[in-house]
Amino acid sequence: MNTAISNRNPSPPTLESELATREKSAPEVLIYADGSCLKNGSDEAQAGAGVVLISEDHRRIKLKAAFLGALTNQKAEILACAIALESLKLSCRVRIYSDSKYVVETMLGKNRMKTNREYWNRLINACLTHEIQWNWVRGHAGNPHQETADRLSRAAAIAKENLDKDTLDRLAEILQGAPSEDVVRMIHNGLKTLAAACDGARKVDGQGFNKFDSELGHRFAQKSVLTVQEALVGKTMLAKYRTQISAFDEQLALLV
């Protein structure tokens, strides 16, 4: 045995190998961020930010909904992304999605940061420890995570305050397909309320189930309890009637 070779100290790692190791060990996170503003451009503007953070294995989802005050829609979109990245405790590989071409194209270097420099600086600082891929996603196109971020931003703007943790945790449970007994009960009660409003299609006054949902909605409403799977089907159905639901249960309207 050549002891000179066996006892030789290994070569120190190169910068490239250290970076490769660090990249492999960094967790991957998906982020959907959305900013919105009511009465945009006026002195009475109310802006909010909604964020959905998803772990690489999709087993963990964290939500944030922050009231931003009297800001423009563009500033709200920038801050939504900043708030999302500031929520990360570790350096991560991030794929971030926004429906704001203004934000995405600017962060990709296609636009100059001529205005809103204070907000851009905050976003840039939030990016420093992460490897980030910026992606534009069309809003209101059926992506459940992007639509959730949109609803959260609007809910915070309307409420003029950050949404409470219990509500956010309940919505995260639904996105993960594992609603708690309380959430299943809320969905069941929503189905019962709509079923009692009227039978069949009532397009004029917008009450109750339409004729396509009536049979299944009434069947679920008449059950003593719903299974988790039935509740998830019911949740999808209730999403069509979110405006009506908000009249009697604002929290349920947010959850569906």
C-alpha cells in the first residue's frame, strides 16, 4: 500500500464545486405573487398583496395577505414579490410567477427602473440571497394558485388589514386537498344555504344553484355530513357563486 498516496490531504474544493453543491442543497420554492389596488390612482386607493409559497414536493403551502395602504397597482405588484421573497428563511432556488408584465419584464432587464425606485430597491434586496427564475402568468386564466394570490390581495385591500393566520391556514388546507373538519362543515353549510335560496336556474336575481348544479348541490346539501372528497367537489361548485356567498359568509367566499 502506498502510504504517501493514502495519507495525502484531498485537494481543496474549487469555487465552481462549492457553488454546485450549494445549488443542489438549496430548497426549491414556487411563488405566486399578486398585487391589486382598489380605486387605483385616487387619494382613497386601497392596495393589497397576496402570496402563495409552495415547497418543491408540493406538501407545504404558506399564504400571505398584506394590506399595503394607499399605493398604486404597479407598486402593489412590486411589493407582492418583495414580500414573498422576504418570507423565505433560507437561500432558495425560486420560480416566481406574477401576472404583471411590468414586474417580470423589468426584473428580466427588458425595462429600466425609471420610477418607483424605492419599491424596486426593496425587491432587489429581497432577491440577493436567492437564485430566481421570473415568469409571467396570465391572470384569471384558471391557475388555482395565481387566482388564490389575486383573491388574497383583493381581500386584504378590501379589509384594510392583513388577513388572519387561521383563515390563511384554512385556505392552504384546501389548496393541498386536505380541508379540516371545520372547513368541510363551512362548505357544507354554504351548499345548504344556496340550496335553500331557490330551485333551478335564476339568472335574473342570481340566487341559488343554476340548473346544471342544482341536482348535485341539493344532494350534497341533504347529506348529514360530507366526506373530504365531496367537500372539495362542493368547493369547486361554490366558487361559481362567490359573490352570493359573500353576502352571508365572507370567509367562506374567500376560501372557495
